[in-house]
Amino acid sequence: APRHLLSIADLTPAELTTLILNAYTHKQTLKSGLRLHHSLSTSLSGKTVAMTFNKRSTRTRVSTEGAVASLGGHPMFLGKEDIQLGVNESLYDTSVVISSMVSAWFARVGPHSDVAEIAKNSSVPVINALSDDFHPLQTIADFLTIHEVFHADRMREGAQNKGLGLEGLKIAWVGDANNVLYDLAIASLKLGVHISIATPKTHSIPPPMLSLIRSSTTTTPTPGTITTTNIPSEAVHNADILVTDTWVSMGQEHEKAARLAAFQGFQITKELAEKGGAKEGWRFMHCLPRKKEEVSDEVFYDQGRSLVWREAENRLWAALAVLEGFVVNRGKIEGSGRG
Ligand code: CP
Ligand code: NVA
């Protein structure tokens, strides 16, 4: 049976680390003008990767199509207006048919159960390209970004060069409890990173999801921790990185007015960081697309603090590492590290 990537929970800490380090290495190689190893750059030659997206996408679409092309494959984008799914054909029938003709399948869905059902009935690896619960491709890009920005500093401080070297970093998430947060939190615990989460009481993490996040295991000597609060300044205390996402995810548009009201006081600003006592050199991250209400222009466009453009570009390198791990190497990831 093929191995799928539906959430960061599907990866061991070592596998997650390997994917991030492979993404890092491929980025270095290609950006310095060198080529990927011939066997990798032709690994999907003559093969097709299906991309069924039932929601809009800029980053996930562009990064996936680009990564498939760089391995010599053909990405086939199938928007919700293009195929029979949901109108004339069931998810089961669609899963059997599409997977019989392609080598891998990236699916952007609403309910997470949809991508789980595709995976259950697909004969090829299925990669979650965003569901209502998880966004693993984003998380891999996010930790690649954190690795690039923080690892070198920590090596200078005399840390041991093992894994990603991010143990003890603190992420503060201020905003909605959503798909992007859940995989970020799971990865944090797997990598020994602390994550402190502030959401309004009315929009806190559902208890079953919090249990799933807390069940993430780590192999780092000092485990990461997760704390939750309803007070934004409390979450940012001592944080290295402040992170947020939209307050109105795709599919929640009808809740917009109520959400904007519920999230008053949760905008990430310089004042919030100061009031809460974030670390002096704190950085800002956001998966994008961004709206002004969740982060001020001052923070979002602050070239010294904001990592958002690097984070977006890193989606390409994350997609490449995921294709390599799940499609080219058929899910055998651990020990394939190049970094
Ligand atoms: N961050 C992200 O997944 O963006 P898109 O919705 O544009 O793919
Ligand atoms: N939470 C957002 C992420 C978009 C990339 C959404 O689900 O719409």
C-alpha cells in the first residue's frame, strides 16, 4: 500500500527532520546554480501528478507544479470546476479512477475526512495540500525557514550540530485555532520546540485536537511544550517567533463578522510584542494569504523581523522534499538525509 502524508502526525521526528534537511539541501543546490542529481531530476519523467484543488491556492499550486516539473514530471491541475467530483461522481469512484492513471495525488479539500477517504482508496501516495484540519506542506516550509534563520545563530552559541538544532526555541501563535496551527504544533513538539497559543475563548483548540497534538512524541533530549491561553500578551512572553494566520479560513466566509468581533485584541503588533515581553530579536511568520486585521503593516513588512517571503518561497523546497520522500522513495524517508 502506498504511504500518504495527511498530517505531520504521520511522520516520526527523524523523518520530519530528514524532509526539512533535504529541502534545505535541494534549495542550496538549485539556488547556487547547480543541478539536482540526474537520477532525482528525471525521477518523475513521463509521470503525472494529479492536483485536485477544491479551494483557491497560490503558494501550494505554484510550489507543487514547480517541484513536479523539477523532477521531470507533469503536474495535472484539476480545479473543482474541471472534474466530475462532487457533482456527478463520488469521492470513492474518483479516488479509484484518478489514482489508476497518475503516480501521486495532491488534494486540497474541505473536511479532513475527504482527503483521508481519497488516501484510503488511492493506489498511489496522497499528499494533503490543505484540509480543514492540517497543512503539512506548510509546516515543513515553516521549519525549513526557522532552521535557516535560527540554526546558524545557535551553532555560534555553541549548540551541538545534531538534527535541526532548534530545541528550546519558543513559538507564539496568536490568532485562530486552525489547520496551519495544528500541524505547526505537532511539529514543534516533535522537534523539541515550545509553542504557546493564544486564541479567543470562543475559538480555542477543540479538545480531541489538543489531545492529538499533545500525543506527539519526540526524540529530543529536552521535549517541547504546548501551552494555551486566551491572553495574547501572555503567549508572546519570551517568544522567538510570533506567528499567525487569517481569522477567516476558506469555507468560513459566512462567519466573517462574528470572527472579526471575536478576535479583537489579537492583532500582532509591535506594541503587543513589547507588552508581552517577546525576545528582543523576535521574528514574524505567516503562511499567507494575509489580511490586515491579524497583523499590522508595520510588523508584516518589517524586513528585519518578518520572514514571510522566505517562508512562502520555502514552500517550493518543501514540496520538492515531499515528492522525493513520498513519491520517488515511496515513503522511505528516514536515513535518506543529505543535510
Ligand atoms: N499558504 C498557502 O497554503 O497558501 P495558498 O492557499 O495560496 O496555497
Ligand atoms: N487557514 C487558512 C490557510 C490557507 C493557506 C485556510 O484554511 O484558509
